[in-house]
Amino acid sequence: MNRNLSTAGLTGAALTTLTGLAVEVVVKPATDVSDQQWSYPWTSGPFVAVSIGYAVLHLLVFLGMLAVLRALTSRTARIGAGIAAAGTLVLLLAEIASIPIADQRLDDTGAQVIGAFFGAGVALTAIGLLTAGIAVLRSNDWTGWQRYVPLGAGVWSLVLIGLSMTSALPLGVAVYGLTLCALFLAVRTLHTPTEPRTRARVS
């Protein structure tokens, strides 16, 4: 089960990186949409499909967060992973809520409200991953390179808050996706305990 969840998360994270790069390299240079419009750099028509696609990516990342939660043993780390998962769900809902306000300007009320929801989702993700990351470093549950990954993902999520209202957001999202790829790969490569099986054979 955890392998399937981490695979879903890894898929969502990898696609998040690719979409972030595509927006920065392909879409932004070709758009004539004002950067003061909520749907920027998309026109309102494609924006609907893009928002739904992003929501699906957040769902895949949420499944990956569940894999992270299941791979942790300390109470603090699991609480942190749960907060990060909740933040991902907030981002998913914010994507869907974005659809009706595609044509609004950034200073319109609807855009500001939805923008606040996006900010809350990223903040929850950052707080959760930082909490889990510090707890993992203090414990001996994860070893090797894997034990540093949750904290690294949390640090970049924190940076992403500052990038959210700048033109560097697509690149920030691409790096965010890479940190999540590392996180879900770390879960996939953790050693699976064999103690329960040994006990079952002895009994």
C-alpha cells in the first residue's frame, strides 16, 4: 500500500516540476494575458482545464503525503506529516475555487480570498514538513540521505511563500516539485522492517 501511495506522490511531484518549467519556458513568453489577471498566463478557457489538472496533481501529492505519514513512527513527525497533507488538500480546493474567478484582477475581492487560501495551503505544507523534518532528524527512524529530505522540502515550501506573489513562482513550483520527488523517493527507498514476519514464523 505504501509503495503505491508513494508512487502516486512521485508521479504528481514529477508532473508538478514539469508543468512549472513548461509555464516558465513556454507559456509565459508566448502569452498576451495581463499579469494582473488571475488566470495569468492562461486565457480563461484553458485556465479551467489547467486548474482541474493542477487539482489532480495536488491529489496525487496528497496520496504521497499519506505515504510519508505511514512511514513515520514518532507522534510529532506524524502530526507534521498530517498538517502537510492537510495543506495539500487546501491547495486542491483552492485550484477548484479558482475556476469561477479566472477573469478577475488580482486586486478583486474573489482573487484576494482565493489567493489567501493558496497562501494558507503552502503555509500549512511548510509548517507540517518542517515539523516532521525536525522530528526525523532528532530520531533514528530514517537514516542516510533520507533523513534530511523532509526538512529540505519544508524549507523550500517556506521559501515558496515568499515567491508566491512574484514572477518567479513557476520556477519556485518546479523546485517544490523536485523536493517532493526526493521526499517520496525517500519513502520508497526506506528499509521495510522484517520483525513482524519473523515473529509470525516463530509463532
